[in-house]
Amino acid sequence: MNMIVSRTMRGLALAAGVTAMLATAGPAAAAGKVRVALGDVLSVETLAVAVALERAKDRGVDYEMTAFAKEELAIQSIVNGQMDIGVGTPYSVIQKSKVPLKIVFQMSRLVFFPVVSKKYPDWKSLNGQPFTFHARGTGTEAIGNIIAKREGIQFGDRSYVPGSENRIIAMMNGQIDATIVDLANKNLLMSKASDRFHVLPGLDDPASDELIFASAGWLKDNQQAADIIVEELLRLWRDMKTNPAVVEEERAKRGLLSDQPKEILAEVVPFYIEGAKEGLFDPNGGGAKAAKADFDFYTEAGQMQGPASSLKVEDYWDLGPLERAAKKLGG
């Protein structure tokens, strides 16, 4: 079982009407605790954030984490002031509703891979050829469109097969010759049929999958706590680059995910080793460079209104905490 299966495309489902939704967060956190909203249950994929928060707790910044059924609810809880810090992709909400949310750290990046038959040696050979995506208007198609513009080509007939695993089966059965899949299924295809298929160059700067964000007001009123949290996130992301197993070491020491079966916990080290190798985690924490890549991607995907060149980093990010953390940690 490979745990690297992207949850990315759910972020593309955020609609302008999300601010009309009501979030139910549970009891308010005790005084002084930072209230953290997850758009999902704590899992292997979000474990590193919990580790960084535990490290921040060691420095006096206590926290309480609440899991929401949907990412939209987690984002709305920040808008409503029920939660302080959220994990998700709030670009669309920020732009369409003008709510004062600010991103402070990139948790993970969209890591997808173009896999094609060896009869197509490069992107130029795919000009005018059929290409298969997850669904119309989704992230895989946005990635394909960005690459096609970069390479100066146009795809031929477009078909749509939901699920990376289903597209891999179709490739193995000879039904399709070119698509874009997640890391787990790229690895699966290469392990079974590297004699028939290969991987073409993807995006140089992958867009963000999950981001850490908060309300502008909270960041202003709680600068010290925000700085410590972002500093610990950046420290851990740098630690993961050199030693991906650090997440499991910290998990075991702190008893995180202790209710999970051994089979799930056994995936922690492989997940972070592969993630670090394939660029899932930016050791620089995102920042302005990530924001610009996100603008390109999310305008192409239709989640944000462009053109991308008209969007301003400062409207979506508060770079202060990350810049101060980088200066303190060096780099």
C-alpha cells in the first residue's frame, strides 16, 4: 500500500459560495491555545504539521486541533473566527469573497507525472495526439494545458478517465497512450511496464496542494505565536530534506497517531522519503515563488480569475513570518 495518493483536486471544488456555509467546530479552545483547523482527519499526510506544532508547543505555543469533514468547512471556520490557523487551499475564497485570509506556509505541492508510451519520445511528438485527463477542468488538465503552452504544442482528442489508478489500468491494457498520474501510480506503472512507458518532464514549479493560512487579524494580533509556528514548520521541512525519517522519529517520541494500526504507521517513513525525493515538500516553505506558480496553475484550472500576471502575492500571502523564520534559521 503506497500512501502517496494526492488529495489535491478537492481544492479545485471550492466555490464562491463557501462563505455562506456554517462550520461547527466543537468547544472553543482553552485560553491561550492556537486553534488549528484540518479539512480532514489527522493522517500520515498531515503528520508533519502536527510534529511542527508539537515542537512549537515545546516553545510555549500550545494548540488544539479540530478535524472538519470538508476543507470548505475548515476554511469557513477561519473566516468565522472559530479557528485561528487552517490547512487547505484558500485562494478561490480569498479572491471571490475578499475575506482577510493570508497564507503563511506551503505544506505540500502538487506532484503529478506525465506518463506516455515510448512511441512518443518527447512532448513535441505529442502535438496533435490524443491525451487523457482525470476530468474536464480538473488539475490534471490544467497541468497538461500549462505544459502544452510551454512546449508550443496542442493536444488532439481529449478523453477523461477519473482516477490515476484507472488511467494506469487503461495504459496497461493498451487503451490509452498518454496521461498524467500521481506519484503512487507513476511508480506502479514504471515497476510493471517501464519497457513500454516513460515519464516526460512535468512542471518545473509545481503548484501548492495544501497551505497553512490564518486571518490577517489573527496574524497581526499574535505575531509571536505565528512566527514560532512558521519557524518550526520551516525547520522541520528543512530537516525532512536531509532526513525524511525525522517525522516518524518525532511521531513515535510524541505518541502521535498512536491509535492507528501498525500497517498505517509503517507507511510514514516511505511516504516522507518519497515525498522529499519527488519535491512534495519545499524546504523553503513556498513564499512568493510558490504564489506565482499557484497563480499560473489555479487560473488555468479555473479556480482563480486571471490573468495570473495581474495577481499580487501580498493579496494572498503574508510573507513576514516566513521571511523572519528564514532569516533566523539562515537562508
